Amino acid sequence: MKLVLLGPPGAGKGTLSGNLVKELGFLHLSAGDMLRSEMKKGSEIGKKAKSFVESGTLVPDDLIIDMMINVLDGEDNKVGIILDGFPRTVAQAEALDKKMKPDLAVNISTPYDIIIKRLSGRLLCKNCGAIYNTMSYDKDTCEKCGGELYQRDDDKPETVANRLKVYEEQSKPLIDYYKNQGILNELDGSKDSKVLVGEFKKIMEMYK
Ligand code: AMP
């Protein structure tokens, strides 16, 4: 199963992916996590991506397409692969179709007031990438690995506004792109994350 997760930043793509990895054994490939890791290493890709990621704009298509196609070359998983945050433009979706046609696209729609509240309290583990929120978690270390928690620079309010605008203009058209392919399904991202896993499993059954 090759799954594409769509939705604005903060919709819950990362959290759903984490649960699907844990419960079903999916492989999670997050374009944003990979870019942050390249930036941390100071690699060529990281250096090229830095100013785009920090300002909440999309890195150029050719850069992200090359990076993701390279990653997909080396990856396989019996249960399935989750592509989280890729594609984010129609040009990326077309490039992906040529490499590995997705079986299923799931759009997580979440009202923007919930997204803004979520992102302003979102914390990530520096070590394992686990996602927390100050609304429901009051420690400053990760309960899974003890790693230090931090707020992403691009989760600060001024950058979030830009990321939502970029989503509307460049990524939202993907909903129609996958609808036209007949593989689009919807999840309501304002629901509890455990409920979403259950709903996802039902969708997955239809595509087996
Ligand atoms: P995310 O962790 O998915 O919120 O992504 C963080 C940032 O990485 C985005 O705001 C973009 O700057 C960059 N990014 C992630 N995925 C893509 C993509 N598919 N195309 C272009 N830029 C991306």
C-alpha cells in the first residue's frame, strides 16, 4: 500500500503517521523531517532548503523531487509506505506518479483555528521526533526516549500564517488531483487521534 497524506500543516499528518507505524508497521517518509535532518547535517540539500523552510515557503520542486525519488529508490516495506508532506504541488504529484503511483490519498481537513492553536503548542523531541502538545503534555523531555523537546521555528505564529497561505495556493489543488484519480478519501483532523486511526483502518480495508 502506497499512501499519500494530504492536509495543511498541523492537520495531524505526523501524528496519524506515527500511530500507523506503531500499530500497523507502515514505513513513514516525511519530507519535512528529511529536510530538517539535512539542515542539521549541513548537507548541500540542507543548505539549499534552509531559507525556504525557515520562512514557511516550499523548497523548489526539482530539489524536493530529486530528494524524494532518491529515497524511494532505496525503500520498501511489506505493509506500506506513508508519504507525509510529499507531494505538495501538482508538479511533485506528477513526478511521483511516474516513479511510484500511490494506491490511496487521504486528506486530513482541520479548521484553521484548531491548527493555529495546535501549532503554537506543538513540541517535538530532538532525538526521536515524537510529537507532543503543551495543551496535553507538561514535561520538557520525551516520555519515549528522554530526549529534549523543542518548538519548531516555523511553528511560530508569523511563519504559520505564511505556511497556511502557501498550502491554500500550492497544495490544496492536490485534493482535486487525487479526486480525479479516484483514490481520494477524507478524514476529519479535529477528531481524536485514536479515532482517526480506526477510521483510517476502515478506509484501508476498501483498498485491499
Ligand atoms: P512539514 O514538516 O511537513 O511541515 O514541512 C516543513 C517545511 O519543509 C515546509 O514548510 C517546506 O518549507 C518544506 N517542505 C516539506 N515538504 C515539502 C515539499 N513536498 N515541497 C516543498 N517543500 C517542502
